Amino acid sequence: MSESPIEDTPRSTFAERHEVLAQGYGGRPDPDDPADVLAMPIVLNIPKADPPPRSRLLEAAASASVALCFDERVGPGGEWEESFRAWTSSRIRKVARRARGAHWTAAQDVPGVTVDVGDAQARALVPGRVGDLDARIRRLQIGGTDLSHDEPDRVADDLPVLWIDPALEMTVGKAAAQVGHASMLLAGTMSTEQCEAWAARGFACSVRDANAQQWATARALVDAGRAAAVRDAGFTEVAPGSMTVVGVAPEMWR
């Protein structure tokens, strides 16, 4: 029996995958059984010694989240399509967990996408039922270790920036989920061509705590329809409806 030829053509186009985010997300209420809730797990590599700066870790989480949404395997015909589309048609939920050492290594074998930003690493996993979470991920802690706020360089002129409202005092895990939402929302507001150019740069972005003036400017851009805002459902840490992160394309911030 002859072997089937290896497919050299993509199973889906970038435009097809972008359309999923551009359509927005479903608003189905959460199921009665918490185990049936659909969520994207995000794993943050936080070594005990010399952990990465908070801002870089959040940048890795944001980039990994949106990179998974454009992975060929979530598109039509891909092995992750069913799980991914079920998630995007529901309430978008993400849960960040921390790992280190052997646990971080084990997480690389769970389907997903890892992004490195300097010495920071985050892995976005294929969304699925909370009740079906892989045991290698379920054993990782959600809370506990946090990282101090750092003072990174000024934002790059040619990269999207995700502004965080520091008044909310979110933990690094909560903030990771929120910037992951923001990167997806921002990608959905872009044209296919703009998003493809961003993808060519590995979905690199700047994540920054906004000062009062920066936050006011970011909110004004949201009001003008020129930026993407994350409004939290209020399940953990912040009040329902809180605007946690604003994602701004580089041309809008200049």
C-alpha cells in the first residue's frame, strides 16, 4: 500500500482564522455544572530563583494567547478546531497557572503554544472543559506566587501596547488572563493584513501599567472606537464590568 502524499498546503488560510476573532465571541451563559465551563489554560513559567520581570511575563502570556488563535490547528480541518470554536462561541474564559522546573517541562507536552519574551515564557493551551483539564496542568497552582511591578522601557512605537489599570491591583495570574483577552480582542479589530503583519512579528506587544494620563487617553480611544477594551465578568479579584486592559494598535497611540 502506498503512503498518502504529505500535504504541503495549509489546512486553512490566515484570513479564515482571523475571521473567527473578527466575528467576536458568543455570549452563551455558563453551564450549570462548573465542570462544563470552557476555558483556555495559560501556564506561566515562574522559576523560584530569578523569575522574569512581570511586564515581560505578561507580554509572553498576551502573545501566546493570540498566537494559539492563529495556529493552523484551530482553523477549518485542524485537530483543535472543534475545541477552539466551542470556546469562542461561549463566554471567553482563561485561567492562568504557575509552573517551574519539571512541571513547566511537562506542560510542554500538553497541546498548546509557547512564547518566549527574553527570559519570560508562557504557554497558552487548547481550550476545553474545566472538568477535563489535563492532570499535568490541574496540579499547578492558580494563586500563590506573584511578581512585583517593574519599570520597563518606554513602549515601542511599532508594537501594539496593552495598558493595564494598576488601580485594580490584579495578581500576575489575573493580569495574564486579562492581557490574553486584550490581545485577542485587538487582533479582531485589525484588518487581516494588519494582523498578518503582526503575526509575522510573533504577535510581539508591550504590556504596561498605565499612569492616570495614559489610562485616560486609552479610555478615550475606546470611547472613540479606536482601541479594544477588556471588561471583566467579575468572577475573581475585580468587580463585574471593570475595564481591566485596553489594547491599542501602534498607529493609534502615536
